Amino acid sequence: MMRVDQEALNQTVMALRERLLGLRNAEGHWVGHLSSSALSTATAVFALAQVDAARHRTLIDRGLNWLCENQNDDGGWGDTIQSPSNLSTTLLCYSALAVAEGGNLKSEGLGDGLPERAIPKRRLRLPGALEKTEVWLRREVGSFEPEALAGAVIGRYGKDRTFSVPILTMCALAGRLGAGSQVWRRVKPLPFELAVLPHRLYKWLRLPVVSYALPALIAIGQARYAHRRPRCPVSWLVRHLARRRSLDVLTTLQPTNGGFLEAAPLTSFVVMSLASCGQADHPVVSKGVEFLLASIRDDGSWPIDTNLAIWGTTLSIAALAAWAEAHPTLPATERRRLIDWLLACQHTRVHPYTQAAPGGWAWTNLPGAVPDADDTAGALLALHHLGVRNEVVSKAVTAGIGWLLDLQNRDGGIPTFCRGWTKLPFDRSAPDITAHALGAMGAWLNELPASLRQRTDAGMVRAMDYLKAAQHEDGSWAPLWFGNQSAPNKENPVYGTSRVLTHLSRVPAARRERVASECERALHWLMGAQNADGGWGGAASVASSIEETALAVDALAECLHRRAIPGPATVHATHRGADWLICHTERGTSVPASPIGLYFAQLWYYEELYPLVFALSALGKVQRLPGA
């Protein structure tokens, strides 16, 4: 049976640990670094041009040049510089290039005397960018006619208008769907008037966008209404009367720094939509522009989100904890700093965006984020790993677990943001998020107050029943916010299955028996998905990556730790995976990131912390295996 080179393993773990510790900021936590995004850059450039092209000319030029320099060889763009071209991002970049063509971007069909916004002619660094894009679009869609382009976008997203309507709105504003008010027939109207209703009714209204897209619903809905008024007099009157009130709602949703969800695309869509219908001077637009100006990078690009500081920090703490079980952990003063920071990040008021109750954590400590289940579970586990027990921590944990239980759906699963919003994909229950919540509940179960412990026990039973129902026939689980660009249906069952197995390991053994057979099937599936080179990709026969190999090794090592008699096949697969990680990280000195993350609206991203923290966690656990 293959054994891991102990010296190489120790050297790799130490190098990864030192590298991770060196990435902390001055406050002692991790901020990470998200990939730059062609989609973010295109939408931000276009939004700034809609508001005031002359004033923002320098930043617009830098963004356009970044787009041209990072255009794929086939003429299109992907979500990251490591991503294949896709229709959505390419159409948005094509629309952004309209800013460089000279002439005017006009507000067509408004009928209220809005001035044309002059767009100075741009000089792009790479000649032929526009022509290459048009060749790609013709090849991809089959026709360059506006109806064909619009139909392709609608076909891509189906009934979910969360992203199809924003894309078509920007295309229409750029003149890519033709000229005149008739263009707006190709942009589906959004019922922005519903935003004035009480928030508690939203989940019953069957909104055509997911819960986190309410700002887009309001702003883009108003732009569509302004550019093409409904023929029905009742609809016209209802929307006319709702314009000001819905803008007031939008104002309450905007965070102090102006960035909706800390996301350049969502903020840009709001800014360009309102600017296009005579609202360029509205405070929402002004604050949105401030956010865009503050978030541009030195190379002229924008990331998909500002940062994932809480998510990255909790992952880092988990990785260090996996290593520290066999070694001295962080000094007490550093643990205290991390605990204080995490406690300060817990939301203590009803969130104005999702109306989430107090008690949850978001993905970042910045004002644009909203509480979500994955980060709440991660924060709870991080607090457990850090090992401090006092009244303040106990109060935060009690609130956090209560928050997760309140979020639980009728099917027993845990969604991301809002309970009951199950009609559209990114609002449904998810196996990896549910298992993460189970792990957090399991870790703290015996330390909870008696009444909450009883409620948590019942919630865990329901959550495990959901996992049983959500498991695929082959034994795998598919995650919600992660994928693989090369896997079937772009899913990532290696991520999903690995995370479920790892998180369930924190559930007390007696309770875990409820899903014992499901875990056994998942373990066999995971070992069967290992590639011939010893690593894992997002699915069987998909090229191996550091992130996915590390996650699989982490899960297998957890399974070995909790078994009295480890299976030889599991040990062999774990050692082969560990050896792959040692080799492909060059003993911890190189950790290139892969785009496995799925952001809002299925946008790909990579995060430079992921391969580092996943590899450290996995190899730290392998170090503890007998005879490793």
C-alpha cells in the first residue's frame, strides 16, 4: 500500500501554514483576493459612461483596455481570465465596447426631452477587438439579428429573469438590439411596483428574480417602464404611481458605501438603469458611482465582489485548526483578536435588505453584504475551533444557531438567504449549506441551553432527512455556489460530496447514524471519482485541481479518523491524493487558484485563498493519520 513521504508531507504543511499566516492583514484576519471579472469591468465601464462619460473618461479607458487585453483568442470573454467564452459575458463586453465606438448613446423613446450623453471616441490597445467579438457572436448564436441575440439570452436563463433582463437592458442601452423604442420589446418588464409591498409577502408573489436581486428589479424595472410604457392603462397607472415609492425602497436597500451586495455588476446595473431614465442625479446613482470608483483595481479591472473576508477567515481558521490538533495552535492573543473580530461581524439588527433577523453572519464585514447560512455556519465553527468559552461567545453562538434554525425550509434543508424562497435556483435549499449548518449545530450541541438543544436536535433530524432525499442515485451531492467549468452540467459533485462528508463528521456519532448508509455511498462515489493521477477534478475524469483534490482528501481523512477499522481502499485513495497535493503545490510553495466558485447568477470566480486553505486543512488531517 502506498505511503506518504512523511518528510515531504511535513515540509508541505509547514510551508502552507506559514504562507497562510503571512496573508493576514493588520487587524489579524484574512481578506483574500478575488479574481478580476470581465463582466464586472464591462458593466462598471458602461455605468460610468451612462452617468458622465467625460468625467470618468480615464477610468473608462482603463477598463476598456483591460477588456481588450483579456479577450479570449476566440473573440469572446469568460467570467475569469481562466474561463471559456460564454454568451452573457461576451454580450456585456460587446455592449461596453459601444462606449469606444464614438458618437452618442441616446435615451431613445422617452419622450421627455432628455439630453444625449456624448461619448468621446476611444482608442483601444488591441485592434480588431470588436470584429473578433462579432465573429464569436455570429458563430455562437447563429445569427447577428437582435431577435436572435435576445432569444439566446432568454433561452439561457429560462423563467429566471435575474440576469437575462439586466443583460438585455444593457444591450438595449448600447444599441446592440437595434434602434428606437421598439428595441425594448425584447426586454421583459420587471414588476418594480411589487417592491412597495410588505417584504413578508415577497415569497408568495412569485417574483421573477431571486431574493438578492430586488435592487435590479426596481431600477431595471423602472428603466424598462420609462423606455416603453405599458399599453394597459391600469398597468401604466399602477407603475406610474409606484415609481417614487419604489425608489424610496431602493434607497433604504442601498448600503452606506453605495455597493449593493458589494458587487460591481449589481451596482452597475442599478446605476446605468436609473441614469438612462433621467435619474442620473438621484442619490442612489451618486452613491453607486462612488462605490464603483472606490473598487476599481490598479490594472483597470473590477472584481466580481469586493472581498470574502469573513468566508476566507473562517476557512483559514478551520485549516489552521486541522493542523493545530497535532501541534501548538495560534497564541491566545491572536485567537482573541480573531474572536473579537468575528463577534463584531455578527449582525445584531434586522437587515434592511432581506429582513433577516439578528444573529447571522455575511461573507464580508463590509456594509453591502447580507447574512447567509454558509457564512453563519462557518463563523460558528470558527468560534468553536478558537476554543474560547465565555458569556459573550455563548450569546453569539445561541443567536447564530437560532438564526439557522429559523432559516430552515419546509423540506428540512437550509437555503442561503431567505426561508421559503424556493422557486428559483439560488434561493433553494442546498446539500452543502445544509451539511455546513449541521456541522455547526453538531459542534456546539452539547454546550447549548437545554431548550435550544432540544430544538436543534429536532432541526438536525429534519436536515439529515433532507440530505437523504437530496442525494443523487450515484451517491453524490451537488453544491449550490460551486461548480466546475469542465464537468457535466458544470456541476461540482466532488465539492458537494466532500463538503457534506466533512461537515457531517462534526455531528455526534449517535445522531450521524441516521445518514450512515448515505455517507457510505458518498464515500464510495468519491473514491470512484479519483483520477488516475491521484487527484480529483469537479467530477470523475475531469482534470485534477488543488482545490478539489484537497477537499476530497479532507473528507476521506475525516472518514478515516472516525472509523475504528479504516478501510484499506480509503487509506490508499487518501495517500494518493495527499501525494498529488504535495507534488502539485511544489511542497507548499505554489498554490494556483482555479475557477470553481459560482457567484450570483452563476458567474464563475476564483479566490486565491481557496487552494491554500483547502490544501492545508487536508494535509493537516493526513498528518494525524496512523502510519501516514
